[in-house]
Amino acid sequence: PGTQHARLDRLANGRDIHVCDGTPDEAWLGIVYPRSPGQDCGVDAPMDDAQPYAGACAVGWVNAGWVRTDAAH
């Protein structure tokens, strides 16, 4: 994470993401997000041990200031 790296993707407002690393009070959040609407990323439940994501969805880092958490999902 950081501003010195090239942007890999742009997420539209309202896009659903899964926060998998970091907390809202940190500057950057590690995320997993569907490449297409309705795609199941398989990350809906917490894991006991941290591990790299190996699914079909996209991964990256996002500045926490751009993320609104919604506990309803």
C-alpha cells in the first residue's frame, strides 16, 4: 500500500468490497472485490490464519478514507 505505486484499478462509488487486512483507523485496507457483478469471492467468513488470497476475484489496497463500512453486509 502507498501512493508511490501505480493505480491498478478504479472502483466506482457503491461498489461492494471485502476488507481482509487492516482496520478502518489505518491508512490502507487490503481488499478483495468481484471482477464482475454477483461474482462470489469466497471470503464471507473469517479465517483462523492469515494467508494470501488465491481466488478468482481481484485484490489490492485502498485508502481507508474512501471506504464506508456497512455492517449490514
